Amino acid sequence: SARGKVWKGIGNFEMGYYDSLDDRSGEDPFIPNSQLRYLAGYEQELAKDFTMGVQYYLEQMLHYGAYKRTLPRGSQAADEYRHVITLRLTKLLLYQNLKLSLFTFYSLSDQDCYVRPNIHYRINDHWSAETGTNIFFGGKDHTFFGQFKNNSNVYLGLRWSF
């Protein structure tokens, strides 16, 4: 991974390899194939206490031909390449004690989405409270976020730190 100053903000790049030890040839459709994963991002403060971050994430399934050949008839095939774009907006208010955040994931390949707005308030040095929601969208039940479209939720939290 690499991270550093780019233009007026901070850029980052990461790459990872996931090794499927139980199916190196990719011929068992019930064991996930090895993958290469890439992440490129950029973050910048757009105004005082207002930050924007964007990322592009790519998963590349290796041995895709073997995977497709051995997939049981009628099964939904995974994509060889899965593309996801993220956007994070963060605004700090009230002497940085109140944080408003919006984090979104959108998959270009799956055409599904995950949206996570959040409000976090630091009451004092020990107590904080937060609320937010997890909202899932997707037209297909087999996609990464689409499978959760009926599981959107709201949460509340109170935390004591010492």
C-alpha cells in the first residue's frame, strides 16, 4: 500500500492477493477462487471541517474460465470483475463535538448500493452518543448489497470511554 500528498489532499493505493489454498485451479465452484484486489482513493478538505473522500475498488477473480466451466447448471455466476465506488462526506460542527457523516458504496458491476448516514455527538470526555441508518438498494437478490435490501435498519448508541 502507498499513501501520500496528492494535489490538495491525500491519495492512497492498495493491492492485495487472496490465495485460495483449497482450490488453486479455480475448478471447484463452491470454494471461492483466488483474487487480486485493488483500491485507489483520494481525500481532501473542501471547506473548514468539511472533508470528502472517494475510492475506487476492484476485485478480480482469477481462473475465471475454470470457474465458469464447472459452475452447476442454473447457478448464478459471479462477475470476473467487481467494481465499487465509495463516497464519504464528513462535516464537523460545535467545536468538532458533532460529526455528520455520509458514507455510500455503489457497485458499478452489480448495480446495487449501500448508504450509511451517521450522526455522532461527543457529550463530554467520557460519553458520546450516535445514531444512524444502514440502507441497502439492489434489484437482484444475489448481489453483494442487493441481498440485504430487506435488512435496512436504524441504530442508536451510547458509549462510555475511560
